[in-house]
Amino acid sequence: MIREYKSFFAAALAATIVLVALLSCETTPAGGASRVKGQVATYRGPVKFGIDVLEENGFDLLRGKRVGLITNQTSVNRRGEKTRLVLKRAPQVNLTALYAPEHGLEGTEKAAVHIDTRRDPLTGLIAYSLYGPTRKPTPEMLAGIDVMLFDLQDIGSRSYTYISTMIRAMEACAENGKEFVVLDRPNPLGGLRVQGPPIESQWISFVGQVPTPYIHGMTAGELAQMANGKGWIARPCRLTVVPVLGWNRAMSWEHTGLRWVPTSPNIPKPSSPRYYAATGILGSLSGSDIGIGSDGPFEYVGGPGFDANEFTAYLNSLRLPGVRFTPYTRNSFSGARVSIDANAPVDLAGLNLIFIDAVNRRIGQRNLFVRTSANNKDVFYKVYGSTSIERDLPRGVHPAKIIASWQGAHEAFRRERQPYLIYE
């Protein structure tokens, strides 16, 4: 039985990898703002964030306007200076309000913990909470601004809430007659990966606000253009994207030459986004270990009292390209520490299914779905985008078959996103 499973898995995975490789060979994207695309196409030099480009252009978009900024600790220019301080000291800019997402203004709050509206000690401005009683700016929050800037570093997975914050803010700005400007940043997973499960409409939520595959391969600016164009918000806002310069779709964060600023407590390293993509869905279930609280959050896969050597040998026997495993024991959990090459051709989000299946086979009838409470399972469905996995994996559907079933959605999404892409 195990030999048959391995054989089927290897064959299906090989076919999936070939298909992914073929689909990754994208042509130069069309669409987007012509001035923006012109800047991107002609620039040759080090990678610059949107805030760097805005500053070099003399903050021309902001002259004579009251400015609000969605910001946190990741909002820095290429020199590491905080965006809010860059704007505050610029005589051309009238910065009047700040807005903070999940994890707070300095990114130190734990996941899912509400944050309070408070005064920012660095600028003296009120930083309105967008992760508390409301996650969409209210008319009162927007009354003192003419234009809203968005400058947060996303990590490329659908379930990370910074893009959700952007979408809700775009909607609020459209409703209240405010301009919206995205100061763009690289996607740390690069722009070629389109991977993972699609999301069913009933599971759209703040942990899955955009109807994309789990890994979308787009920047915040590109997603904003697509949200405006595809009707993901009730009506389009007046949108401007200030582009990243020097970045292309083949570049993961490690290729940018830029310093990584932890986006939240459990995303401490430039490699963390790909581990989040690989185990974050698994981590929404109860009963396994993914390394939260360790030196490598999201870099572990284990279960209670597992034989670490046996579990590691099993995962290595699957020969997942670009992925390696070593045994570990931590607290009451044992299993495998995961190592993923930046250019590993596997479906990163699909690794979650392989790991869930491997853990479930070792804990039997009390599997991860059974161990997860109804409330937590609801969060899992929102993260994964469907309830189908709870039906399919326990009844023996192989992870490779489920992963292969996503390819049609990936192809459709690649076609749909094409007009909104900015970068080659």
C-alpha cells in the first residue's frame, strides 16, 4: 500500500512540476498604467521601493493634499528610513493621519490580537487601528485626508491580512471620494509562482479577501489594479501605483539586495514567506507542530511523540524537488525540519496537503480535522478556501491528485491577471 502510494505520488507530482514549469514561462505583461510601465521597463539599477520613487519625484502626487498613510515597521525606504518619517519631514507633504494593520504600528503584536488606536510617538499623529472593532476605515477616520497611501510589505500568500487591509481601505476611499496610492514593494516569493488552492466565494473573508490562488505571484500594486478592474470592491477607487524599480518577476527577496524587515513576529527572515506558504495552512489545524515559538517559525512539521527519524525518512523518500528534511525533537513534538530552496519548483502551498496527510497517517482516527474545534475549523476553511480537503484527504484521495486538480484554476488566473501586471 505504501509503495503504491509513493509510486502514484511520484508520477502525479512529476506531471504537476512539468506543467508548473511550462506555465511559469510568461510573456511581457500588458496593461497597467502606461507611465508606470514605462518607468519600470526603462530603469536599470538597484531595486527601489515605491516610497523611494515617490521621494525622487518630489512627492508630486501629494502636493496640496492632506495625506493618510497605512503603515507599520515594514514601511521603510531602501536606506531603512521609516516612510512616515520620510513623509513627515518633507516640506511638500502634509501628513495628517496614520493607519495600522494587524500586528500594530511596530509589528510586535501577535496574530489575531486586536490593536488600539493610539498616538504614534515618532510623528505625534494618531494611528487609527484597522485591526480592531473595524477593519475598514470609517468616514470619521478619513475626514482629515484627501489621499490615502498604502505602504506595507506583503508576503505573497492569500491568507496574510495586509492585502485584505488594502482592499478594505480601497473600498472605503471609493465610498468617501478619497484618492488611493499604492507605494509598491516586491513580492518576496517572486512573480512567477501561481500555486495552491483557489478560494470558493463563500469563504472570502479577512484572511482570504482576494479571489486568487493561495500564492498569486503579484505585488500589492498589481493586486490593487486587479481589484479595481475585476470588481473585487463595490466600485473602483481613484488608484495610482508608484512602482518598484529594478525588480522583475523572477526575483525572490534574496535576489533584491534589500534588507528584510520582519513583517510580523513569526516572519523574521527573508526566507520566512516561503515557509509560511508551505505550512501555514497546516498550522490552522490543531494537533501538529510547525515551529511557532522556535528559531524557525513555519519551518517544522511534526506531531506528538512521532518517531523523528522515521517521519523524516518518509518525507525525504517522496523526493520533493528543492525540499529537504532533517529530524528534530522539540517540547513534546518530534518530526522533520523543512528546508526549501528559493527556486524549488514544487507547489509550495501544496506541501501543506502532503504534510497534513503524513501527520494524519500517524495519528489515526483522531486526525487533525477531528482534533480541531469548530471555531478553529472555520478559520481553516477560510484560509484554505474550501471544505473539500476535510472530505478528500481522510477518505484516501492522494495529495498529488488534489494538487493537480488546481491547475485549471491556476491557468485561468494567469490569463485574468495578465492585464494588471506591471513588471516583466
